[in-house]
Amino acid sequence: MPELSRRHRLLVLAICCTSLLIVSLDNTVLNVALPTLQRDLGASVAGLQWTIDAYTLVLASLLMLAGSTADRIGRKRVFMAGLVVFTIGSALCSLAPNLDALVVFRMVQAVGGSMLNPVAMSIITNTFTEPRERARAIGVWGAVVGISMAAGPIIGGVLVESVGWRSIFWINLPVGLAALALTWRFVPESRAPKARRPDPVGQLLVIALLGSLTYAIIEAPTAPVGRTLVFGGVALAALLGLLRYEPRRDEPLIDLRFFRSAPFSGATVIAVSAFAALGGFLFLSTLYLQNVRGLDALHAGLWMLPMAFLCFVCAPVAGRLVGSRGPRLPLLVAGVTMTASGVLFAAFEAETANVTLVVGYVLFGIGFGFVNAPITNTAVSGMPRAQAGVAAAVASTSRQIGQTLGVAVIGAVLAAGVGASSYAESFVSAARPAWWIVTACGFAVLTLGALTTGPWARATAERTAARLESTEVRDAAGIGAP
């Protein structure tokens, strides 16, 4: 990639952030529309889970393929293709005649989305090469998640109440087209020095693992036990196949050597935990506010605004802290506040009183605002720039896996607890185990944030980076491994 002026670099950052905005906004807006979808399309709790998880599942399955493909054939080219597919998928979602069609069109959206976020992060990593400047750029990237959380409930509420749920997909059309034009004009092409070969077997194993596991969790409350066990067995077999097959390839889809770095492994599990907490938190909050308290979509969005606003405010602060002091402090703040929020709901039924409900939202917003920047920075900073796309894709995949599992597990727990009762009668008691799961996710962020950011962890990252660099040098020179 050619050296760019500071102004041009900032423009590239803005364009890349636009892709994150439409992908993140799409999810937060849809969460507010879930109760309306439930009424209009006659959806069950499992049906609502699939409108979210069909998207995140496909996204998680294809992110690493998109990252490695972009490194191979060109990041700008793949990024523009993603914008086209995502925009078309959004248009199709707005025309969906029933729930099944909506789920399928959400999967089309996800195919495009898989080409956006990891590729955009790879572009940012290769544009901002100075570590402190890159950390700040990633902080801005994280702030966009806060913007989507802040704007999503309000925009979604206004659109659902005034026009209808189909309109929530219309907002992606002008933004996607504008981002496409700006990318074509201003984003330079870049690719890895050495092209990575495709790994179709690894890709199929990833799809089998995530798809089977998600299906088994979502359908467990209502499906026959035998069917659930079969899909669980397929997921286990796919996982074992990945662990056996990938290390034998010269250029695997998932380079398991990355996980020898304690910070990278920690960031991966933290991403799964944090986004599982987010997915479950939004799912529970939306259903409670609208189906139990009886609020419309707009007022439900306003209640969640404190959480979204704090996420927006804290994300750039976390980015600056990562750039100046490293990831440890932001991760500890995130772990403490997310855990405290979960305990407030699980042990003290925070949703039943206005003051504790707002406090719970504020604490979670602070925690989630602080967690994003250290995840991303840790995932890409210790890796060779030639593998930035794959490393960023692993981080993005971890986020989507977390959100998929969070909605699947917490939705299944809620459905099992509610049973045949009405939401108003049983929601609070049925949701208590789900809130404890959110608490456990926050505690995992705290514990791993402390364990994987010390001197020992940094030493493992340095050794891993050195091994990866030496392998790249040998491959470039055509020398076999000793």
C-alpha cells in the first residue's frame, strides 16, 4: 500500500468505519423491531433468535475466508464486493413476505457483511502502521459500535412506529451506495505479499461446526432430544476435524499458531464472552421492555439510550488508553462493570425498578465501551502485517460467534423458563438464569483481561510473532522449514 497523507488516512478510516456502522446498526435496529416482527409474522422465540443468528452465523462462518481472500486478491476489491452484496441483501430483507424469507435474506446480507468488517480492519491496519496512531484509529472504530448502539434503538423505534419494520433495512441502501462510491475513489488497493491458497475443507468444517452447534442450542427446548444430540455430535466431530486437519496444512484457514500467543488467545475468548453478553443483554432487554412493560419500539429504544451513549463515550477513551498504557486497564474496567451489571439483574431483579434498570444499563454501556478497542488491537498488533486480514478475521469471527451463542443460549434458557406462561407473568423469574450467564461472561472478561496482559503473556506474543515472521521469510525465499 502506498504511503498516504494524514488527511487521506483519516478519509480511509472514515470509509472503513461506514461499513462497520451499517453492519452494527442493522443488528441494533433489528433488536428493537423483534416484538413487532413477532406480532406481524407470528414468530416464536426461536424464530426471533433465527432472525438474528442466521445473520451472525453466516457472518462468523465466512469471515476468515473473506479475510484470507482479501489478503490474496486485493482488499479493496473484496470490500467493494461486500458493499454490493450487503446492499442487495438489505433491499431483499425489506421485501420479505414471511419469516422464512426474511431469515434467508438475512443470510444474503451476512455474505456481504463477511467481506466488510475484517477487510476494513485489515485496510486500517495497513494504513495506520505506527502503533499509537493505529490504536487510536481502532478506538475510533470501536466508537462506531457505540454510535450504532446509540442511534440504532432511536432510529429503529422511529421507523418501526411510523413506517413499519421493513423500513429498518432501507437505511442501508443510501449508506451502502455512498460507501461504495467513496471506496472506489479514495481507498488504495492492497494485498499480502504472498497469496494464501484457499482451504475448502477447513471452510466446510467451520460451517459445519457453527451451524450444527447453533441449531442444537436454539432448537433444544422444542426439538426431539435425538435430533439435538445428532447436531451436537456433528459440531463436536467438526471441531475435532479442524484441530486435526488445520495444523497439517501449509496455509490453513485458521492458523492455530496464532493461539500460542496468550494475548491473542485471551482476546479471542474475551471477544466471545463480551459479545455473548451483548447479544443476550439486548435480546432480554428488548423483549422485557416491549412485551412485559408494554412500551412501543421508540420508548424501548429511549430506555436503552444510557447504555448506548456510555458505550459511544467510552470506546475512544479505551482506544487512547490502549495506545498509551496498553490493553490491561480497559479490560479490567470492562470486566468489573459488565459483571456488576449482570449481578444487578440476576440477583436484584434490576429490571423491576426504574432506577436499578438505568444503573444496570449504564454499567453495561461502560463495560462494553471499554472492551472493543483492546480486543481488536491485541488481535492484530502482534501479528505480521501480511497476515493482518486473517488475524482481524479471527477477532471478528470471535465477536460473531459470541453474539450467535449469546442469543442462542440465552434465548433457549428464556424459552424454557417461560414455557406456556405469558411473558408478563413469568419473564423476570425465567430470565434470572440468563442474567447469570451474562454475569459469567463479564467475569470471564475480567479474569482473562488480568491473566493475558502481563509480562508472561507479552513474552508469548513476542515468541509467536517471531516464529510467524521467520516462517514468512523462509516461504518468501523458498526455503523449507528446518
